[in-house]
Amino acid sequence: VTERLVVVGGDAAGMSAASQARRLVPDLEIIAFERGDYVSYSACGEPYVMGGEVAEVEDLVARTPADFAARDIGVRLRSEVIEIDLDRRAILVDSAGDRSKVGFDYLMYSTGASPLRPPSVAGAEKAIGLRSLNDAEDLRRVVDRGVSKAVVVGGGYIGLEVAEAFAHRGRNVTLVTSGEHVLTRTLDPDMGALADDAVRRLGIDLVTGVYIDAISEHVAHGGGRDFSGDVVVIGLGTSPETELAHRAGIEIGVTGAVAVNSFQETDRPGVWSGGDCAETTHRVSGRQVNIALGTVANKAGRVAGTNIGNTVLGAPERAAFPGVLGTAITKVGEIEIARTGLLTTESVIYGYEPAVGTVTGTNTAGYWPTASPVHVRLIADHISRRVLGGQIVGGPGSGKKIDVIATAIWTQMSIDELAWVDFAYAPPFSSVWDLIHIAARRAASSA
Ligand SMILES: Cc1cc2nc3c(=O)[nH]c(=O)nc-3n(C[C@H](O)[C@H](O)[C@H](O)COP(=O)(O)OP(=O)(O)OC[C@H]3O[C@@H](n4cnc5c(N)ncnc54)[C@H](O)[C@@H]3O)c2cc1C
């Protein structure tokens, strides 16, 4: 008898798991249920559809249901899983009001995360947030309709990208954030102030330190002030979609996301999870974290798919997810902003004694015509001298250098070694001493 894998949620984590399971087990029946109109799409590209850099939402679709059908992976669109019965090994699906039960042998729970709508913000439950391609289409229509003023609530990277999209289309934008600067979870305060400058240079009216406690269609209210526009959009972070899992009796972890081990197994046999709805382990702090990034979701899905495949085959091998550093990147206009590992404050919270090295230089040799400022920060542990974190705010080409710092943290490199790694140099690309070298040297001498 053919066994069946059911995937709940058909994006990065779910379809990576489905694809990987298919690679390993040609005759496993695989069906993915997706409540939206698309599977396997890049939510990451949505702000650029709004802003007009990417022409159509369809351009963000990596694989269509037909592509999956060609690999014998079934996709059911507009089909919401509304119940999981682990004892009877069946799900209940709602497709436009038609309800049906579908049995399974193995389950991948990959429902993702939705825009956070805190109860302390009245009206947040109805506010516009950006998550699905349908949301991106709706917001694109709002921009096309010629709104003259938008209010964006929240200074995380999605809020910033949405604000930039409005500005890019020539609309007036007010961005209101409760933090003392934007990207408080990404940058130390002084580096965050540089990001604030970049936001203001785009003509965005940035208001920091104001907690919005009420939102309606046209007004965000907070700190005794009303911020009004033709549209109000929230970007307050994300909340893992765990309700269905919780009701099914699947363990939810300390972060509020689905608890999984490094094999992406939940506490219930035959049920895997991964991506925005699930926890993962931070390699530096050793803590469980819920990091809603496509990088994590794709890898976690692949690990789950490998383990599902091997379980079906009865093979003993297991793939293990190695954890995350929280490496992330975004841009505000021409300014690239990236971080990895721990912030300075986080390193103190997790019991390290941080040695910090910061340098300001340029993204090319200083005399090169396109030279623009770059700020690099490295954080190391005073005792072990290991690199703990890094941040970059700077001109074109600077942001992806965060990967070098991520690699140093990943391999537990010391700050002293990082100061001497053989990096490439020519005037259009960097200075002869790379800014990472100099930041490392400064952190080393303060350690
Ligand atoms: C605007 C925006 C920009 C982003 N930019 C970046 C970026 O630059 N870099 C980066 O690394 N990450 C970025 N991300 C995050 C990235 O998109 C997510 O981390 C990734 O999509 C998570 O994949 P996932 O499969 O875990 O969850 P999701 O992509 O949320 O997919 C889950 C799917 O499950 C479906 N679903 C949920 N419940 C059910 C149910 N009960 N029945 C059926 N279907 C269900 C949902 O409709 C959804 O399609 C961005 C996200 C957004 C919204």
C-alpha cells in the first residue's frame, strides 16, 4: 500500500520538504494543502512588487502546481486545513466551504507566520499587513490607485521595505516606530541611527519612540498623536501560526512556535515541522529562537524532507539542522543593512563579556569615484576571543560581506584570526585592509 505524506502549508518549508521527500522516495504519495492562491512563492520579493521594481506577483512564484505535478507532488490550492487528528491520522480540509477528510501516514506542519497583531494595539486585527502574494497584490493596487499618503507602523525590515516601496512610487510616507531607532532587533543603537538617516534621506517622515496603540483604516494613534493617511499598513513583526498544531496536541515551545528537535521532528511521531511556524536553535546563544526568514525555512524544510524520506524507507540516517545565527540583510535606498550573530546587548544578556570593534571606511578604495561610507561592527567574546556578532551599514556591495562574519562565527573563529584572513582586494572593491580586518583588529585590541 502506498503511504501518504500530507503537507500543511505550501511555501518555502512545506514545498522544500515535499521536494526532498520526493527525491528520496519515488513512490510516496505527497499532497500539499495551501489555503492561498499560490505555492512556492517568494514573500521576500513582495515589497519590490509594490515598489514596481518587480513587474508582477507571478514573477515571485518559483514553482507552480503544474511544476509540482510533473514531479508527482499533488497541490491543493485554496484548501485550508482546519483540523489535524493525530489519533485517526487524518486532516479536515475546507475548500471554498466543501469539507473533506484526508488520511495521512506522515505530516509536515509548515503553516508559517502571520503579521503580528498585538492585543495592546486596538484595531490591529483588521489592519493591513504584508504576508501573502494576495496581500502584495492588494497593496500594489492601493499604490496604483494613487494614494497620496501612507502610514506604516513598525520599524522592522518589513515595515521599512513597505515604506520604501511607497516612497519609491512617489507617495508621502510616515513611518512610526516605538523603538528609539528603526531595526532595533537588527542593530545596536548607534548603528540604528545610521539606518534612521538612510530612511529620512528617502524623504520618509520617520517618527521614533512612539508606541501606536490604536489603528483604524486611515489613522494610527499613539503618544497622544494621530498619524493619518489614505492607508495604514502594519509591520510589527510576525507571529508563528501554531493554533492548528496546538489544538492537535503538538508541543509548542518556549518561544511560542512549534517545538522541534534538530531533525525537525515534533514531539508527536510521524509529524515534522519547520520554517516560520517552528523553533530552531541559535548557534551562539544556544537558546531556542523563532526566526522568520526564508533562509531558515528552506533549510529546515529540506532537513525535514530528508528525514521523512529516510523514515519512509526505513533507513537509519537522519539529517540534522545545524542551527542559525540570525543572519539577515535589507536595504534602505542605496544603503545596505546587515547583521549576524548577537547584538552587543544580547551578548551581555547571554553572559558574554563583549569586546567591540567598529570602523567607518568606504566600500571601495577611498579614491574610487563611487566610494561611499560603510560602517562595520564586530563583537567578540573577551574571554574566548571568538567572534559573536557583526553589523554592517553602508553603500552598495557592503551588506553581503556579513556572510564573511557569519562564516567566522559559524566556524568559531577567533577575532585574532579574522584580522588576518586573506581577503581579495582591488580598488573598485575595497581598501587593501578590508574593513572587517580593521574592525577585527579593533575588537582584538579592546579584548
Ligand atoms: C514582505 C516580506 C519580505 C520578506 N523578506 C525576506 C527576506 O528578504 N529574506 C528572508 O530570508 N526572508 C524574508 N521574508 C520571510 C520569508 O518570506 C519567510 O521566512 C518564509 O516565507 C517562511 O516560509 P514558510 O514556508 O515557513 O512559511 P510561509 O511562507 O508563511 O508559508 C506558509 C504557507 O502555509 C499556508 N497555510 C497556513 N496555514 C494553513 C492551513 N491551515 N491550511 C493550508 N495552508 C495554510 C499559508 O497560506 C502560507 O502560504 C519576508 C517575508 C515577508 C512577508
